[in-house]
Amino acid sequence: MDTKEIIALENRFGARNYKPLDVVLERGEGVWVWDVEGNRYMDCLAAYSAVNQGHCHPRIVNKLKEQAEKLCITSRAFRNDQLSLFYRDICELTNSHMVLPMNSGAEAVETVIKAVRKWGYTVKGVADGKAEIIVCDNNFHGRTLTIIGFSTEEQYKEGFGPFTPGFKTVPFGDAEALKQAITENTVAFMVEPIQGEAGVIVPPDGYLKAVREICSQNHVALVLDEIQTGLGRTGRLLAEEHEGIEADVTLIGKALSGGCYPVSAVLSNAEVLGVFLPGDHGSTFGGNPLACAVAREALMVLVEENLVENAAVLGDYFMKGLERIKSPHVKEIRGKGLLIGVELKAGAGGARAFCERLMGLGILCKETHEHVIRFAPPLVITRAEIDWALSRVEQVLIP
């Protein structure tokens, strides 16, 4: 079938909860993808950072095939020979004490909500039913009913109430606002080091260090949602490293499998995850041997192929290249590593139209919050490929 036939079939039978660009992809390799007509595109979204290692990385694909032919799932009713190795590898790499594996990013967020609430009751001594978690304006932590309930994006909530109580919102990047919001019932502060879905919003320098100090002083668990910013995306393995801090709990996912399988994890000190007892939480697929084998290989690829360092060096190169494009449409360029947002002026006509024009020139990216174009290519990108992209971005941004 051609593009039109496939889109017509999707529109006929599929729910309309996405508004994708009208390109139908069938193959990928590295930073490149091909549509059903054979046209090649540079992927500058990387499946929202799930494909940091590049599309169909041969080492990860081979490991997936190898493990799939041996054992895919046992459930946690039994032990498997890959889970403990995954625990060891991820803990040694991230300086974590304890891990709880899940499947999706949203599941990891739901897991940590349960964990910090129970920690608040059993360790901190918060009165039963009073635990409160502080989050930030314009946050994005997933799409479950509990998570959208503490979103400040009205579309995410419209028609889906009632919502789970126990959350308080403060401005992102404002450490003093966090300090003022904490009460005796506060068990955690959950925050993204950089707000991706909000438009690649980078907090002021020193913000994460300040909130780390505030949380420590008030016996509040600091939870960093690094599902999008983690695993090399910002030029460090975890974005928290830019300010030399360690969270009490860190959430990772997406690139944990190199885009080959759904894998997420809650990384924690022993105090927080230690509150879980058998039967408190679980997942049929969480920690399965296929997921663990794939995740271990994906982590090794990041380290052994120097992809974190590549994100730092080429992210800076990409950002400077974008800044040299003197476009009357651009209001601001911001980001870290290979997570970059180009915010357009209100009169530019919206980011969607620019993304559609970029698609016509062979670059796939996606608008976020109407006026921001997000550039987040796989971390395997080269300087030559960035130059190729910049020449086409300039054609679109310069009238």
C-alpha cells in the first residue's frame, strides 16, 4: 500500500488521539528513516528520546534476537538469569542503591508516587491519608489518570475527572516557591531537570542544587523524572550531573532499551524503595529477561560508543549552528546536549507549519506547545549530518 492508502486505513480504524505528520515510515538505521515510497528523512525527534542509540542499533537488535530465542518472560513469580545482572549494571552506572523495573515511563511515575507516599507514612511519619507531593507548572510525567490530574495543561484533563488528590503545584525554576510550599505533610518534590514537552524549558543555573538542599533540609524526597533527559540526552548520563547532585529517586525509560522494547526503571536510595514489601507493587512484564538483556546492551552501547560525550560536543555544535541562522521568526533557542528547542515568535504562524516544511526537505521533527520546534536526534549523529540538517533548517527559517 502507498502512503494515502495506509493513512486512510489508519483513519478508518484507529482512535484519533494523535495528530502525526503525514509520513508513513517502514525502515530505520542510525539517524535515518525511510518511508514506504523510499524517501529518506533525518529523524530529529528520536521517538521522544527513546532512540538515543539510533534506529535498529545492530548490537541491541542482535541481543534482542538472542534473548528472544532463549526466554522472553517468566513474570516475577520466578527468578530469571538476566534481572540481577541488570540490577548490578544499572546501579553501578548510576550510583543507585536499589532498582524497580517497569515497562513504560508512566508506570515508573505511578510506581514512585506509591513509593514516596508509603515512605512518607512509614519513615517520615506523615499522618495517614495526608501525604502531599509537590510538582511544577507545565510538567509532563505521563498520561495516566493520576498523572494528568496534577498537570496544568487543561486539554490533558478535560473530560477525565475526578482526579487523585494529594498534589500541589509550584512554578518551575523557582526554588523559593518550592521552599514556601513545603509543609509537614510534604513527602516528595517531583521535577523534570528540563521540561521537554513544555517546550524544552531549561531552569536557571543552580536550580537543581538549590532544590536538592531544600529537600534535604526538610526531609523531602527529591524525585527527578529523567525519562526524557536521562541516558545521555543532555550531554551527561543523567541531567542531574550538570549540577553535581544526586536525587533520592530517579526515573528512567525510553532510551533504556534503545527503542527496541518497552523498559523503564525507578532508581532509588534504599530508604525509599525499601518500603515496598512483597505484594505492594508489581508488573507482569516488569523485569522480564528479554527487557533486562536488551536494557543491559543498550546501556553498554551508550558507554562504549561514547554517545554521552557525543551528545555534549555535537549538541553544542548544533546549538551554535542554529544560533547563527538569523531568522526573523525565532524568539529563542535553548537546550542542553541534543535536546534543543527553537521557540518561534507569535506572528510566525505556528511551529507545525515549519515542521511540515522541514519534512518536505527530509527532516522529521515535531512541534511542542504550538510555537516550539524540538530538535532531538539520536546521539549517534555526526557533525556532517548536523551540517546537512542546518542547511535545510536555514531554508525554512529564512523567508
